[in-house]
Amino acid sequence: MKCNICVVTDDKLSNGLSHVEIAKLSYEGGADIVQLRVKDNDPRFLDWAVTISQISRSFGKLFIVNDNIDIALLSGADGVHVGQSDMSVRQIRELVPENFIIGVSVGNVEEAVTAEKDGASYVSLSPVFDTLSKLDVGRGKGIEMLKTIRKFVKIPLIAIGGIKKENVASVINAGADGVSVISAVVSQRNIPAAVEEIRRIIKATKGRL
């Protein structure tokens, strides 16, 4: 699974844009993955997921759903992203196709190692920095935790939480394979340009590694 940049949708931070609009603009800017994150059980959740799934295929990119495995499967998404309090990776693997992507949010080495052992496709250290986009995740874990996790897992490691263009290079230098972003993209007036700029920084940083 290749992921330099994953955009997590949030229609509360998007200057009036819908989840679908955020997704389309993100793909236009070069996002590798869009993650649909709907936190209020909106009845339009499945419709949004189906539409974004279709858009992702038109761009040849990946689409995953946050937390909701049923919506992910019904919509034809490529995968699902879960947290520590959600269904376990082993349980999910019993329900999904062989190549289904399962991402897991982790906060320490033990959680990352367990996720990899259980069959996760990638792990996301969440949050790396303090963030206002996800108020329920606590304080940032820091660059040193990112470096430590990198030493213990071989699957892709994604950084999320407080990621912005000013600190993207630092997380890539610390061992992250890519980043997941929310406000650094969805809150910007020009979403494609914001994605493109972050991709450029990642590419330049990886070129120096």
C-alpha cells in the first residue's frame, strides 16, 4: 500500500464543502487515500461512501472509511480505519476480502506491534502533535515515539495529528511513510493546492533520505 498523503474528511472544518466535495478536490490535488470520517451517524453516510468510492476509482486512488466496517463493505471501499476501542484487526480480517486495507490508530509501540501481528495493513501514530481537529485523542505523542515505533514495525507507518506543511518534513525524517491530514487540507481555500504542496514536501524529503 502506497500512501504519501491521506486526507481525512471533516465537513465541520471545510468552509461549507461536503465530504464528497472534499474527497474529489483532494484526489485532484494528488491524495493517495481519502478517509471518510463521519462522527454523527448521519443517514447520508452510506450515500457519501458510495459516491466517494466511485470517485476514487475514477482517479485510480484508494478510499477507506473511518470506523464503520459495514459502510466500508457496502460502499465498495478499499478498506477501513479503526481505533483501539473498535473491533479488533483479527475480527475484521474474518469479515473482509483478502486484500482489504485495515489501518489502526496506535499510541505506543505495544499497540503498533500488536496491530502488525494481527494483520493490520498500516498503523497511524495518533496524534503526533497536539491537534484541535481530534479533541478526543489527548496530547501529541511526539517525534521520538514515531522514531521508536518505526524501529519495531515493518508495515507502513502514517503520522496524523497536528500535521501541517511546516512539520511534514520532520515526521518523514523520523520514519513515517506518509501523513494523514485534516485541517491542513480541508480547511484551506484551495484544497488541491494544499494537497499538492504537502506531496511536494514529502517527495523532496524522501529524496534526501
